[in-house]
Amino acid sequence: MEKVSVIIPMYHSEVFIGQCLQSVIRQDYKNLEILVMDDGSTDRGAQICEELAILDDRIRLHRLEHGGVSHARNRGLEIATGEYIFFLDSDDTIHPRLLSEYVRLAKAEHAEMVFCHYRKLKTEQMEQAMDKDLISDTLPRWQMAEGEKAEEWFHLKYMNEMLGIGGKMVRRSLIGELEFDEGLARGEDTWFLYHLISKQIRVIQVCEKWYYYRVHAKSATHSLPGESGKQYFASSRRVRDEEYQKGRLKFAARWENLMIAQMQRNYTVQKSVRNKEGCRNVRGIAVVEGEHSLFKALYFSEKFLYYCCFYCHPLYRLLNGMLPVLLKIKEAMQ
């Protein structure tokens, strides 16, 4: 039975790490090593892990100096001994049959990566969902893509599901010497996955929402982007540029759309906290981006909204708030 190394980077997660680990302990697939990479936490998270490790010797806590989530994951990769690597965030949980189904499908179909859909849950919903799924006998639906089709999944069809590393199981031999870029403050997992997918691998998608993403105030996607927004969309730009240079304009255009959406969201966050330096940084990048040929190929409405964001933000907020209503009207008229 193949071993799965579960890598969990942890930083100030005392409120969530116990539930996260319980969801792994309760997996019906037992050949696991559970590597908790403590990224210099000063709360009780490490103590909770040590207490659980007494009850389950598969849990191994590794204390690190604070170096960021990429540093923690890289150290986990260095010590992992499993044939498969599964990535889990410390505030999330997983369905009790997730790993057994992942391994079964990976072996049967010779897949190098397996992922599933995620379900967004508030903290008060998390335990209820886990308890309900303990008795679930649902047979998971799944589909497979290989080579260029797998790349289309990543760039187009399942971009949202494949942006983050949480919930992905990867064959260790595929990763090789690849590491997470510790110089990226955001999107390091997107850049990591891009390199894996670029190898034109065989990927399986489990069509169930078996990865439980916790929505809370301290979620990475709800926190203020670091370094005044300078690196918030760096990984999207990197992928955009790579695909543009390869002449794959359909993929590059999709990343252009994502990047400008990230820039608008970032600028809005900086405005909301009155971070003048952050606003100047993002606006300066926006001006340069406006000269890119992919940006110039956007629809007029997209470009108009973009410029409103950076030069007439009150109008942008008004128009952006109207979009959901207009889309509902459009759907009703069809």
C-alpha cells in the first residue's frame, strides 16, 4: 500500500489545527505520514499537535523559523517519504474517504495528480459537514485529462479549482526537484502547479466537493495583500507572460483577465484601508499594463471598468456593484 505524505503548513492556527488533523486521522486510508510544518508560530498550535501526536504516531511536528508558507512546504517536501504528496492548509478539512479514493484512482489510471472541487464553509458549518460525510457512501464521480487537455483544464475550464495547492495529491516523482518559489508573497502555489501541468501530465478530477475550505476573517484571500500590493498578482503575470511568449494567446488572455481582476480587487482593498503607498504602487502597475497588447484586445466595457477603478473609484464601485444585477436580468431574459 503506497504511502501518502500529508504536508500541512501551520502558522498561528491554534483555533483550526485540531479539526484539520482530526479530518486526516479519520481518513479510511491509513498508510499516511502527517507532516505539520510549524512556521514559527507563537500560539498553542504546536502544543495541540503534540497532544494529538501522542494519540497518533503518524503525526510529526516540525518546528521552523518563520519563513513563510512556501518555505514550510519546501521543508515538508524535503522530508516527505511517501509515493504521493497531499497538500492541506491548516484551517481546512477533508472528506473521510478523500485520500483512499485519490490513491485508488491514481493507481488504476496511472494519474500523476488528483484534485477535487472544494466546498466553502463557515467555521460553525465545518464539523456538521464532517460528521455527515463520515456516514456517506457516495461513489465519487470522476473524469480524466492528459497532456494538452490537462493544460486546458488548468488555464481555462477548471482554473478556479486549480489555482491553489490545497486538496491536490501529486506523485512524488513528478515533483522531482521543483520547489515553491519563496520569493513570491502570493500565488506561489499557482506558479508551482503551472510547472507541473506544463509537463503535460495525466490529471484526475474527482467531481465531488470533498475539500472543505474554511471561510473566516483570517483566510488568506480575505487578508490585506502584503508589500503594498506589489506581489499580489505576480504569479498570474508570470504565467501570462510564459503563455504569451509560447504564442498560446487563448491561455495568455485568460490569465490577463484574471490579473486585471486581481489588480482591481487589490486596489479596492488598498483604498478601503487608506493605504496611499499601496494605491500608488498598484495604479503605477495598472498604467503599464494598459499598454500590453492583450489588455488592448479586451472588450471596451472591461477596459472602461478597469480605468474607472484607478481613476474614478466611486464610479467603479457603483458600476461593479451593478454587474450582478445586470447578469441576473440577462439570465432572466434568455
